[in-house]
Amino acid sequence: MDPTSLGDLWDRVFGTQSAPDEWLVIATAAVALVVVVPRALWRLSRNAITIAHEGGHGLIALCTGRRLDGIRLHSDTSGLTVSRGKPTGLGMILTAAAGYTAPPLLGLGGAWLLAADHITLLLWLTTALLLAMLVMIRNAYGALSVIVTGAAFLLISWLTSPDVQAAFAYTAVWFLLLGGVRPAFELQSKRRYDGAGDSDADQLGRLTHTPPTLWLLFFHAVSLCSLIGGGRWLLDL
């Protein structure tokens, strides 16, 4: 490849882009809120949160030395990440805790990149993470979900104008921040009425010999603090 072309590509990906107008930041937050709050839309959009949730389990499993056997995503927005290793200990605790915390923390990281005007870098990093996750997907629906999501990020980053990229990136980050809050409340409700004895909070309770409610509060704290911190970055407060 021409060195000049490589230089242009480097500047395009790792360079900074102009910050969008404040009205666009607010408008993208409103769009994200619309797809998170209504139950009918949430049943569809929650698939993206599940991708981040299971991806968080898988990434931390690898980082803590566990063997990742595979990830499954299902049409009911549930998912399953299977890893091998010591059934107790810090690695297993971190892996179990990574699911509910991954979407809001990814949103917080995305907000930091956008606050630094790295819009294209955010889109490319997300595409790379989705591509890496695709290798570990073990069912057709999961593969289709990750491919469609990754293709959207890739096409937007490669083919559209800076304004469209900014709108897409800000919407995605707002969605992770806002959508990362709701699952913990859903888990709280499910545990109250249906039991959900094998939830991440319950597994963490057994692993640490602490009340599962403590871990549920931890999920709430991470998601709400990420929303507040990320929102301040995005709104430049």
C-alpha cells in the first residue's frame, strides 16, 4: 500500500474530528432514550446490550486466564458465555461481575473518546471488538446479530460523512449508558417475583459468600455512575 495512503488512513482513524453541535448531542440522547424506555422497542434494542453483556464476560474470562469455550446469543435477548478454569477465586468473580457492568462501562469509555473528539476511532474500535467476539460465537442467531451490528459500525465509519458518523457514535454511546441502567432493574424485579436463582448476582453471592443483593446494588452503582459521568462528558459539563 502507498505510504501516503497509510498515513491518510492513520490520520483518519487516530486523528480527531470536530465536536458536534450541542443540539445533536441532546437529540441523540433523546433517540437513545426512545429505544430504551418503551417496552416494545426495548425488546429489540436489548439485543445490543446482550452483545456487550456477554462480550464483557468473555473478555474478562480471557484476561483472567480462563479458557473461553464460546458465546451464545438468543432471540429472547438472553445469552450464555461458557469458560473453563478454576470454579472459584478472583478470576471467576471478575468474570461473573463483568456482564452487567460491561455495557455502562463501555458507554463510559465511549463517552471519554467522544469528549476527546475521537469519533472515528470509537467506531473502528467497536468494529474490532465485535469482530473479535464473532470468532467465539457458537450459534447462528448470535453470529447474525454480531455481523449486522459490526457491519453497521464499519459502513458508517467508512462510507458516511463526519456529521453522520458523529450522530451514530453519540447515539450508540448514549444507548450503552442509558441501556446499561435498565438490566439491573429488570434483574431486581425478576429476583423479587420469579426467583432468578442462577443470575449473575446470585452466582457472585455464592462465590463471595455475600448477599446477592449486595451485588445487585453494585450493578446499580456502576450503571448509574457511568451514566452520570458519561453524560457529563458528552454534554461537556
